[in-house]
Amino acid sequence: MGSITTKVKIGDEDENVINPMRDETGHNILEALGGGYGLYAALYDGTDTYVCYQDKNDRWMITKINNATGLVTYAKGDSDTATAWSNRLSQTYADYSTTF
């Protein structure tokens, strides 16, 4: 079976492109976590875009992007990525400097 590659462009309502891998000052988020993270899941729900990353030890980080404002906030944890992703709406999100 072959693979399919799809490009997804995330942006705010003014069509400004948002890179979920970088914070508002351009820092690489996954480097801040120590590297070794891969994409776990992503979801656009009309109001927000959620992108979840997981490492080999099941640590996770969810990036929440407000689609109207472009505001990016983060939540992270040390275990149970599947539950964290299922509970993404009730996670506590904060800006980059608070989360990391």
C-alpha cells in the first residue's frame, strides 16, 4: 500500500499562516521539550485547531490555536497521551513562557 501526503495550512481568520511548531517569538517548541516528539493527532473544530505531540515515553504536548485570533497556547504532561488527547477541551492551556 502506498502513502499519501497532504499539506495542511493553518491560519487565522485574516489568512495569516500559523506554524504550530513555533511559539509567538519563533522558538521551536519541540526543542524546548528536549526533542524526540512526533505528531500524535491534529483536529480543526471550527473555533480552535489542536495539535498533539508525543514522545517515546508517552509524554505529550497539545498546541491549541484560536482560529479567529491566531493566539497559540499550550498544555503538556508526562503520561497517557491518549487520555490527554481525549480530554483536550478540558486541559489547562497557557502561553509558551508559562508552560515551558
